[in-house]
Amino acid sequence: MEKTGTQDLDGSPPPPPPPATVPTGVRPQLIDPVKRVMISRPGFGSSGRRIQLEANHFKVSVNSPDETFYQYSVSLSYEDKKPVENKGMGRKIIDNLYQTYSSELGGKRFAYDGEKALYTVGPLPRNKQEFTVVLEESMAKRGSPSRGGSPDEAVKRSRRSLHSKSYIVEINYATKIPLKSVLLALRGAETEKVQDALRVLDIILRQQAANRGCLLVRQSFFHDDSRMLTDVGGGVAGCRGLHSSFRPTHGGLSLNIDVSTTMILTPGPVIEFLKANQGAREARAIDWVKAKKMLKNMRVKATHSNREFKIIGLSEKPCTELYFTLKGKSGDGANGDVQPEEISVYDYFTRHRNLQLPNSAYFPCLDVGKPKKPNYLPLELCSLVSLQRYTKSLSSQQRASLVEKSRQKPLERKKVLTDSMLNYRYDEDPLLAACGISIEKQLTKFDGRVLEAPRLKVGSNEDCIPRNGRWNFNNKRLLNPIKIERWAVVNFSARCDTSQLSRELINCGRGKGIIMERPFTLIEEEHQYRRASPLIRVEKMFEQIKVKLPGPPQFILCVLPEKKNSDIYGPWKKKSLSDFGIATQCVSPTKINDQYLTNVLLKINSKLGGTNSLLALEVVSRIPMIKDTPTMILGMDVSHGSPGRSDAPSIAAVVGSHSWPLISRYRAAVRTQSSKVEMIESLFKPSPNGEDDDGIMRELLLDFYSTTNGQKPSQIVVFRDGVSESQFSQVLNNELDQMIKAYQHLREENIPKFTVIVAQKNHHTKLFQAGGVPENLFSLVLASYQNRLPSLVLQLFDNCGYQNRLSK
């Protein structure tokens, strides 16, 4: 609230001015520094050959920019005021709320995020409202005996009575979010609500998908359609769906739609799932201890009653030994005495329900009841329902299968995207229509530029010129080849002749300038361990290495039994690098030729400190902005544990360039930090006394200083990977602040200029060559026209597997 005059609204005089000097014993209060914000793009390039491109962005027009979203907090509880914790109930309750109280809500349509927020276009009649919502739930439980069940009760249950349940819904006004903030941000203005407005638009898309019965995974939506499933083994399938989200671009607001894939449990009979999951040929080979752990919390449908249940465990006894009391009638007429009967679950379903269970007699039953009131179903009567997410990490074989089977040709992907726009009619949603939003049905067209690929400088002062997207090192010498005097070969493969392999490698290395002595020894895996687990095989191999080698070699060439996805690879790398600190190169050659050996030698030379090549511009110091100014380049990323591993720490890694004016030599620094934390915590890490710094930046700055003849970086370019748009501010105001403090801790006053570039890989922008060209792009393309897409770095793969960088 504004003040008028020189007095506060309550009439009290203004506070006295602050003293000119700080009194003794009073500590000055620190003021938060001004927050750094992103700058607008200063311009656009013009180099290269122009090319017509299309992107999977559909232009959005906003015809009512003055509309405002009103956000309301939503509280769901039972009649006894206990909160509703079942997430799946929220949408059902809110849907019923609209149907029942539409007039009390002013006829307003709203978007619900599925949790605690609700959005409308324009305000509701009152800022605070409370409603009672009644849902009718089916109470039928036919066909699943529980302890103490009786036929009479089963008959009653079979009639599927309906039970009413009441819920209390409280709606309270929270804030306003103007739609205009998006348009202002597109013009370069700094607005606080732009991300909030975009989030509301995305929530509207999520609600559309939820109403169609889709599985929601953030902004990706998956239909229950068996044609969209791709089996990857182990009872797991890839489910293909669509990602859709509103994105701000240089040309205005756009709807980004892309093909998306998530992992789900393969729907179908539970027994078939367990066989596939455990690789068992027959049901009797299933490990029930593993099965119990795997099945917990999965949802199944009982085929005899068509009802869904949630699995809480497995019975400890098999179906024929699992007894319960069944009340029955005996004697003459309707007044016969009631005689309880002890009956097994197997007999109940076969005799009383007349169901065939040829395989269930000696299997455990699924417990679909409650912890203190079990409810048993034979496995043969249960099937996994569709669209249940599988969140565990995939095996290497499953990942390879998913990549192979999910590959789409560009024209196929393009057709899927354009068809989805026609079929789903996004802009017909009442909320989007209320905002005057209309969406074009065709992909965005724009101009790109094909850049000349960079040349490399190799040995003998030769240039290496790329052809068809590749730099070929055949018949080329390396720029700085190393000499290998102590090395060994270990062989886990029964089909590889390691003697021939080592001879061919030495001969090929000689042509590249690498001088390799003969290997100290060739170690073959002992036959009795070839069927052992990967860990045992690696342990036994290292026992041989310690016996046969007098000391640590420069590197070990390891021949693996499989070309791809070998189970030995992980244990071998961990043992050799973590436990012994020995560099290794793994190979699995099916055909030994000069091209294959050259690729292997390029890796070996780099791992042992050699230099394969430099950019031609590097050698002559002609890189703009860098050749005259000491420049340090940083690359930063954080790796997190696999899904379900909340105890695994995150790993922060930063590489920093050294030996300026070169830009292709780097030193790596690695630290562990709190699990699932994306912001790097140890860039600046002062000791408790404030004198020492064990942070990453100090390590890299000192390395830069020592390798550039005492030069200090005047500018630092940071490439930050793995952060979303909502985290940009944290990078600028948290991580960058740590870097500056680390520099100041070295007693430096002149802070270098920092340029922070966020490299986003996990976006959904895809480019297509216009005109129906069936392949993706082979060359380096810059799409930099201000009337279209945002400034992102794109990475495409063509059908043959070539990797291309596309930057805009």
C-alpha cells in the first residue's frame, strides 16, 4: 500500500535517518545482492548456406491477452476432516464438484492440477467456498474369499451394491496470474509471472489428457492402446505417447508436440509377466521371493469378476493349503442348519465358482486385501492392468532393445505430430477458448544455415577434412602420439585370437605414430569360470593379473565376450579404475581391420595423455574472442542415482580448460553431494576457519594458472548441462556466485567476465528438412532466425546413426 505525505497511514512520524557512521558494537546488516537475470539475445548470425527447415512447433495466437488466470488452493478431506491422500481421487472429486455446483461456481470452467491447485479464467463468485461432494462407490467384492467368508455373503456381494461417500472441498483464493505476462516476456520484458502462466496452460493440456483416460507423466500423455506398445523384455514394454507443452519462442507463443516414450509393465496374465520378468521357461521355475517383491503395489484385474485390485503381497502357503471358513447350509429345506466348512482357496474357486485352475494348485495366491484382512486370488485369475509405470532402471539389453524398436523415420514422426493436431483439437478446450487461444495445424517453417564443418590438424602438419559427417583418421598420424612400454591383454572371449589382435594393433599404431612394445603377457580366462557371475569372473581375472604382472601396466586391453551390453563391462571398469587405478580399453572385435583398430587407438592415445588432433583454428590461434583474451571454458553437470535409489549420492563433475590459447585440453574435478540435488554445492567450499578452499573452482583455476605461464583468465565461459528453465535463476545466482567467491578467495580483485550457456539436451524440439526429404540432416545447421524458435541447442540423429549438432 502506498504512503502519502511524510507520515505513515497510522499517523506516526517517519523513522529517523540512519547514522553517518556505524556505532561501536553494532554489526552492519548484509543486504541481499541484486539478482542476476538473463540478457536478451544481442543478434543473429548470417554465415553458411541457407536451408528451409520445419520444427514440431505449432504457432499459437492469443486473441484475448487481457484475460487473467485466478489461482485457488484446494483442500480435500473426508467428513471427519482427515485429508484425502489417494491422489487418484482428486480428479474424480473435482469433476463431481463441477457437475453438482456449477451454478454456485458461476458456471466457471476450471483446470485442476491433480493435487492442491485450481485455476479459472476470471474470478469465482467468492474467494472462499466450501462444498460437500458425494461419490457413489461400488462395494462388490465377489469372487475373492477372505477369512470368515460365507456363500450367503458372496451372493450379497455379487449384487454390487453402491455405497455413498462424502468429501469436503475447500476452495480459497491464492493469487492472480495475468496471461499478458507471457506476451510481455516474448517482447523481452522481465515479468515474474511468465513461468506461472505457462504452467497454467500446460495444466490445461494435462487435464485434457486426463479426461481422455491417459497415463500422465509430467507433460507426456499415453493412451491405452496396444498398438503403441513395444516389448523390450523382462515383462516391460515401451509405451509411445505424445509430449505437448506451450513454449515461448522468438516468433511468439507456440505449442510444442513430440513423440514420447515411457516404460510400463506389460499388461496380461500375472504368471506370464513373472515368467518374462525372471526369464523362466515354465511357471514352476519362478522364484516366489523375487516375485513377491516385484508384484507389490501392482494393480490387477480379476478375470472372473472384472474388478481391479491392488496387490499387497503373496500368501505364504500354496493355493491348496490356504484354508478359510466358508459358511454353508445343510439339512432339508430352507431351514437347514448352518454348517461352517473349512475349505481351501483352490477348492472354493473350482467347486463353488466352477472355474478351471490347471496350474494354481501349488502356487501361492495374490493377497489383494488389507494387512489385517487378507483377500486371496489365485494367480491364474489375475491379469496386470494396462498403463502401470515401470520406474526401475532398465538393463543394458532392455535399453538397446528400446532404442532399436523405438526408432522412427522423420516422415513417420512428422505425420504422427500433424495427425495429433487434427485429432485432439487442443484449442477447442473451453479454458483455452476463453483466453482466445487458437493454434495453427501445420509445423512451423523457418530458415536455417548449413555451416562448414571444422577442420582438424593432425600429425605431420596435415589437415583432416570431414566427409559425410566423419573425420577419417585412416592413413593419418596423430598429433601427439604416446609410447606404450608396459601393457597386457586379458581375454574373456573364447573366440578371439589375442595374439593376432595384439600384432595387428601394434602394426596399426606404428602407422599412427604410436610406438607399442609387445604386450607383457596375454591372459586367458580359466575355463571353469566362464559360466560364473560377472563379479566372480572379474575377480578371478585380477587374481591372474596380480600373479603374472610384476607391477601395474600403463593400460590393459580387455577383450569382452559380447560386442554390446556385456555384463562384465561394469564390474571390470570398477575394479580396474576404482580399485587399481589402471586405464583399460575394452574391445569385442568381430572383424579386425584398419578402421576398427584406428578407432581403438584413438581412445587409447587419449586415455594415456596423448593428443589425437586439434582444431585447425586452435593451432594458429584464430578463434574469435579467445585468441587475444585468456579464456577458461568450463563444462558442468550433475549425475543422479537411478530411479528408486534415493540413498545414492549425486555426483557433480566440472571440466575446465587449460593450456590457453588451446581450448581442447581439460582437467576434470569430481565431488559427491546430496542425493537428487541439481545445483552444484562444492564450487566454493571454504574451511571452517575461512582460510582454505577445497572447492572445484580453486582446483581448476590453479591448474589454468600453472599451464598458461602464470596467466589468469580474463573471461570464463560456462556450459551448464542438465538444468530446466525454472532453475536458470539458481545457476546465475547460486552457482555463479560460488565461482566469483572462489576467485576472490585467491586474493584477486579483478573478477573475470562470465558467460553462462545452458545446454539443454532433454528438450522436445525436433527439426525436419522441408519439402518431404526422408532423411534428417547430416551437416551442421544453425537455425537462428528471430521470427521463429528459441535459442536452444538441438541434437539430432539420422537413420544411419550419424550425430549432428543443430544450434539456433
